[in-house]
Amino acid sequence: MKQESVILLLLGVFFGFIGVVYWGWGHEDGGGIMLLGAFLLGMLPGFYYLWWYRKSGGNRPEDRDDATVADGAGVVDAFPSTSIWPFVLGSGCFFIVLALTFGTWLLVPGVGLLLSALIGATAESRRGGNV
Amino acid sequence: MTDLIERPSTEAVPGHGAPTHGDDDHAHGGDHEHHGPSGILKWLTSTDHKVIGINYTVTSIVMMVIGGAFAEVIRAQLVSPTNTLVTFQQYNQLFTMHGSVMIYLFVGPFAFAGLANYLVPLQVGAPDMAFPRLNALSYWLYLSGSITMLLGFFVTGGPAAFGWVGYAPLTSAINAPGAGPDLWIGALMLTGFSAIFSGVNLIATIFYLRAPGMTLFRMPIFTWNMLVTGILILLAFPVLTAGLVMLYCDRHFGTHIFEVQGGGVPLLWQHIFWFWGHPEVYILALPFFGMVTEVIPTFSRKPLFGYKGMVFATLTIAALSLGVWAHHMFTTGAVLLPFFSIMSLLIAVPTGIKIFNWIGTMWGGNLVFSTAMLMAIGFVVTFLIGGITGIYLASPPLDFFTHDTYFVIAHFHSVVMALTLGAFAGIYFWFPKITGKMLHEGWGKAQFWLLFIGTQVFTVPLYIVGLHGMPRRMAVYPNNPSWQNLNEWSSVGALMIGISTLLFVVNVIQAYRKPIPAGDNPWDASTLEWFTSSPPPHHNFVSLPPIRSERPVWDYNHPDAPALAHGHHETATPPAAPAEQEAHA
């Protein structure tokens, strides 16, 4: 996880650097703010992964050159093999976007589908399963 | 339904023959013999990355055909200077929807959601994407967005007509009334969230679900490129989505963010759009860079030349791509020309490294000119043309001269047609893995030559007519025989590209009507997806090889070949061509 954090931090530092150069040179606020956002999007997860790497105190099997298959054996996670809720949630979003064009009445099926999907997916997660 | 997935606990032993994939006796933990729903219910409910990847791929290819049909009408209109095939407004709608369908609904989703969905978990030895249900939601949002955009053709006033970049104030409620522009905005929001969720999933999968020994610097280059693409997606797409919300508020809630009348700044839209739009160029391109980087070493029978150089070039391109957005805005007179020109020119360095590495990989190799390899070489040549003309456009004086002419169209289409060649390189390379069937090499090569020559016949006249000053986005043009002649040639090229797509459809139908089994690894390729069966079982692997280099399957299948160390590229003895290749040669 150390390499992952270094990559994100380097990208963040680069965006911060060009953000300073750009804003200092051109005084254009829109681009400066967007580069600030890019800087934060590199630094925040980068530091999180660095903290997480130090806290976990060592390399995972996927980070070690000499790891064997046996080192990574065991349960990876619980994965849902099928679920109707992504389709229901996507349909809800579809109706909500159509409501922006064709009228607010479409929010009724849209929000209905959205809520039922959230409840259904949550119940499904309680029984076990990844997001 | 939930499966508790375990990793295999024992390694397949090199030199002891290929493992028996799909055999239940070799299943370790998870239900490799999956008995889920079938038919339409499978399509609606599957969270398997392979099913979702195929859904994405097929849908995006359908979008390519639709967007391509729009292009053919555009080129038919431009065959003569005062053609009346379509009205001016219909022409505006056609080029808007052609660009929108191709950029938002085909090239990106095909690469970063279609093939990446299918291949990244396989290449890193994972049982699925990290968030399978989020992955399925991404697809449904993408499909919803695609339908929403095309719905524009069925509403009063027709679809959006302000160009795929949607510049303010053309997008205001006064200049673009009706439902079509709103559907365009809604479609981009849906596909934008779809892309963001795909980016999250790609990064999480690559960071957390790699197989033991699969360190970052042993990942296949395609997966590396998808990691960087995922990071770029998270940096760029939220900016566009925010801009779209602002645009919708301007149109319907009385805000004036992009409207001068209320104190707004139309140029802000261009900053927001291109802060997404230029990284988007690399969000589109990097996956295809990755695809050809898998194809070229395989058919050169050599390890990749400069693996780490490729990785750092990819990271450098991604970093620089966020600092070049306003090179699309040079002629506004309101941007920092030296900054954006320098940053844009710098991108040529890592891109050049990639091109030299592809050539270095082929150099001295035992080249096999399969369809996938031809498509990959066609990609390199065409991308080089698009890249070099892009360097011209990064220079403000040259950009002032060519801005909004067909030169820009030609440059852009050299790039995206290169990506299309890259897409077909990927399709011909991985089709056997995905379907278990071979595509016909004869049909494939005919498609390649038609597509490659058609691309050049299509774009080269546009460069010339652009330098003559022909403006883009005009349904008619001055009655100049030279311009007409060049436009006729360009339309012939577009027709050749269209026919080449039909050859591909015929090839796929043929592959299903007269299937020829592909086997697990018909190309003697080296990355992990070729270790499992074709198509792979549910949750992908029944056993894993030891991973000691970026070519674990090569190491497994050729235990007597020299070990591969970074920077140490020995040409191993080329293997005999598999029987399937012989059958199709």
C-alpha cells in the first residue's frame, strides 16, 4: 500500500505545484480552484493510505515480491452473485432525470424506485454481500 | 444471493501441464460452478464483472454504429457544397449527436467500463470487481444515459444542436429551447455518475484485490493504464457534473452563472468543460494505449520494451493532462498562452516514450501479423499522425491560424480513429478469451485494411481543406472545386470506415454460426487472464500460478525460458503457433 500512497501523493504535489504556478502567473480563479481540488484529491487519499500502511505495520501479500499463493489463501470477501437492486436504483435515477425534462410527476416513480432500491440493497447487505 | 469467496491455497506448479479449469474438483471455496438465473433475468440481476463488461461492450458498440450512422449522413451532406440532404438545424443536431454519442457513449464506456470491467479483475487475479453491485449500477446508469440522449430525437424540436462541447451562451434557454438540450444535460449527468462509479471500482479493485505476488510493478500495462484512467476519472468527471448542474440551473431556475445578462461569465463554462475535457482525451486514450501494449509484445514474441518507462509515461501523461485544458481556448484571448502551450508541448515527451517503446518492442521480434497486431500497428501510425498535428495546435500562432477549421477536425479524428483501431486490436485479441471462440483472421484483415486506409482517406483531405480555411460545423460551403474534391474524398473514406464495421459484424456472426474453439491461451500470451478458461468460470480462477514477474503465464508455460527481470529483455524462443492460429491464417 506504500507504493499506492506515494503515487497519489506525487500526483497531488504536482497538481499543487502547477496550481501555484498557474494562479500566481495568471490570477485566474476558476482554474486555480480546480487545481486546488485536484491537489486535495491526490493528498487526502494519499495520506490516508500512508497512514493505513503504517498502522497495519507491514506489506500485504500483494505488495510482496516473494509472496506465494498460500500467503493470500483464505476468504477474500462475500460477493453478491446476483442482485436486482442496481437495476431498480438505475431505473429510479432514470425517471428522476426524465423528470427534469418531462415534468415533476415522474419523480413519483423515480423516488419510489430509488427508495425501494436503497431499502432492498441495505437488507441484502445485512444478509451479507459486498456493496 | 451471496458467495463467500476464498482464494486458492495452492499454486499451480510450472512445467506440470495446464490446470484443469472449470473442474469442480479444483474449486477452492467459491462456487465456480455457478447456477444463477439465465436469460433476461441474468442480464438484469448479474453482478458478475464479466457479464457487466460484456453488457457495456455490446451497448457501446451499438452506440458506435449509431454515432457512425450520423457521421455518414454528415459526410453525405458535405459531398457537394450546397447539398440539401438535411436542413441547417438538422445538420447542427447531427454533428452534436455524432460527437456526443461517440465521446460520451462509445469510446470511453467501451474502454474504461467495457473491456476494463471484463479484464482488470482477471489480470490482477481477483474474483470480481471490489463493489459488484455498484458496478452493475454503473452499467444501468450508462444505459439510462444513452437512452436519455437518444430520446432527444423523439421530442418536439429534436435533440441538442449546440455541439458536443455545449458552449455558453449557445446552451441558454433562449438560444436552445426545448426538451432536447435538457435530455442532453440529463444524459451527461447519468453517464458522468456511471463513469465516477466505474473509476472508484477500478481503483479499489486494483488497490485491494490483487493476487499474492502481484505487486504494482508486476501488473499488466493495461491494468496500470486503467488505474491511472480511474484516477483521472475521479479528478475530472465531478467537475463536468458540477458544471452541468450549474447549466441546468441557468436554464430553469433563473441563475446566471454562464449568462452575461445577470453578471455571469460564459467563459467559465469553457474552463469547467475543458478541465474535464482534456483529461477526458486521455481517459479515452489511455485504455487503448494499454490494449495495444498487451497486443504488441504478444505478437512480437518479446517482453515489453521499457515496462517501467511505460508506467511512468502513463503517470506523466495523466499529471500533465490536468494542466492543459485551456489550449482549447487560445483564441478567446483570455487565457495564459505560455503556460498552456508549454504544458501541452510537454505531453509529447511521455507520449513519444510510449511510441518508441512500442517500436522497441517490435524491433528484432518475431512478428506475427495477426489482425490484432495489424490493428495495433495501425493504431500507432494513426495516433502518431494525430499526435504530431496536435503539437501544431499546442503552438498558439499555429492554433490561431487553424482554430475552428477542418484541420482541428482532422487532428481529432486521427486520434479517435486511432483509438478505434486500438479498440479493434483489443477486440480481436480478447474475443477468444471472452467467448471461447476465434474470430476469422481473413475477415479481420480485410476489415483492418479497409478501416486503416479508410481512416487516412477520410482524414488527410480534411487536414488540407482545413489549412485552406474551411470552417467546421457548416452544412454548406463555398462552391470551390478544390474544397468539393477534398470533401468527396473524405466522404469516400468515411464510407470505407462504415463498410469495415459491417465486415466486423459479419465476422462476429460467422464466429457464432461456425464456432472454432479458442482454447485457454490461443496467442501464447503472458498475463493472468490467459491462465483461466475461455470464457472464465464464475469468480474467475480455480488456481493461480506463482507470480514472479509481469508475465506470470509465460513463466508458467515456459519454465525453461530465461527469467524476466526489469530492464532485462531477452528474446525467448518463439513458441510454435497454436493450431487455432494456423487454422485462421
